[in-house]
Amino acid sequence: MERINDTLKRLAGNEDFQKRYELQRRQTLNHPDVKAFLKSHEDQLTDSMIERSLVKLYEYCNLSKECNKCPSLDGCVNFMKGYHPKLVIQRGSIDIHYDTCPRKIVEDEKRKNEKLIQSLYVPKDIIEASFASIYKDAERIDAVKKAASFSMNYTPGSRQKGLFFHGKFGVGKSYLLGAIANELAKKKISSMIVYVPELFRELKNSIADSTLNEKIERIKKAPVLMFDDIGAETMSSWTRDEVLGPILQFRMQESLPTFFTSNFDFQELEHHLTYSQRGEEEKMKAKRVMERIKYLAEPVLVEGQNRRV
């Protein structure tokens, strides 16, 4: 078998090989990024160092930088997907160091945000909501402004009221919760969005497997808690007095931001909470829960057309 040194010597004497080598060498050294690097480090480089590093420089020229050759993160053309090259001087020669590419930075940040936003039974479009994609028609501008203001100004530990978004079906109340959650996630503030009817069903079933208290504790202590569609559940004395009431009481005592969406305003929600599924009328208990909701959240009417139809 021919040794590699013998092969290189033989190729070096080959005229066609020499021409191709010289062409690639010129193209490599004239590459704008390579020229800029050599210029900025000319006081550290010698001709022999550059010659020794030609293979690395050629490799660098053919890689995607700043995602300029990649259609997407999944379609990254680099050997190390999600990383792009940077030229460095290392141990007397030029080498390639790999940094996280812009697309991977965005994707990693998105995954971090997803971990910060916990959700129970909430549709994907709500979890991915953003203020940039909210319809800002005149009827909803006040609600959008208040939602954005909370997102921008809230800092953990500050005593700041949440919002109680109420209005007709399909006007974007839940979407506002998702947009707030995503803005908070950018500030590394965790939130939990729960769809109330399904939450209460799960908690009722949790009595049998002894996980009820653990789940309630987790919900109570969420840094930012969002009750989506309160009032749409079938109300029972147990869910009102043993679940909702203690959660709201804890959050009121700890000044933890709490948000709500509902098709009911305060008065209508109090009426809903007054009557259990058995038809029992318990005005004082309903009023007690409503006082906690009023303490925790400012009512905000959300109007506009139904965007679900």
C-alpha cells in the first residue's frame, strides 16, 4: 500500500493537481471572511502558519455561517447541526471553533420558554400566542394594552394585580393569556395556564389516587397562575370551597399574580358560583370566593368579533 507521503509527493508532481491546488488556494485566501480574518490577525500570523492552515481555511469556506446556506435548523448543512464556524488562532495555526448558530439560539430559547410555561388542557395556539399576532381592533385595544403593560412591568415579588378578561365567545380572551405567558417567559418568569373545566374534572379524579393535595399545592404556588374559562365548569360545593377557594386564598396572602378569562362578568360569575350542581343556593360562600377574585384581578372587558366562526 502506498504511504500518504508518497502519494502527496506523486500528486505534487502532477501538473493538473498543481493547477487545481493553486486555484483552490487562491479562492480560499480570497474568500471575504478569510481575507478579513487574516487582515485582522496579520500581526500574529506568518506565511508558514497560513500555509499549514489551508485545509482548515478551505473547510471553513465551505461551511454555512450565520445560517446563510441552511433552509432551516433541521436542514442545517454543517456537520455539527445548529453550530456555525469561527476562525481562531490556536497552538500556532488557524483552527475552527464552533458556536451556536442564530437559528439554534432561537430554537433553544423557544424550548426554554416552553418549559417555563406549564399548561393543563390548553390548545397549542394559545401556548404559542404573541402580542405581535394579536388583532388590535379598536374594541380590544384597552385589553391588549393592559395585558402588554403587565408583561413589561411585572417583576417577581412585586404586588401587582392580575387581570380578569371577560366577554363573549371567541373574542381572544384566552389568546391574551398565552401572549402574556410568552412575554413573561422571555423574562424567565414561569407561569401556569389551566383550563378550568378540565382541571376540576382531573382534581376530582385525583381523590382516588391520592395525588389531589400534591396537584393543588403545585397550582397554588405557581409564580403566575392563569385560570382559563372560569364559569364554564359545572360548579359543585366541593370544587368551589375545597379547591378554588383555598387556591385563591393562598395566592391572595402571598400576592401572587392571578389571571382569569370568563364569559361572565363579576356579577354573573358570582351568580354561577352561588348555585351548585345540586341546586343548592349558597350566596355567602360564592361572595367569599368573588371577594378573593376581585382582590387578585382587575376586570377587563374584551370585545370584538367572534374569530372562531
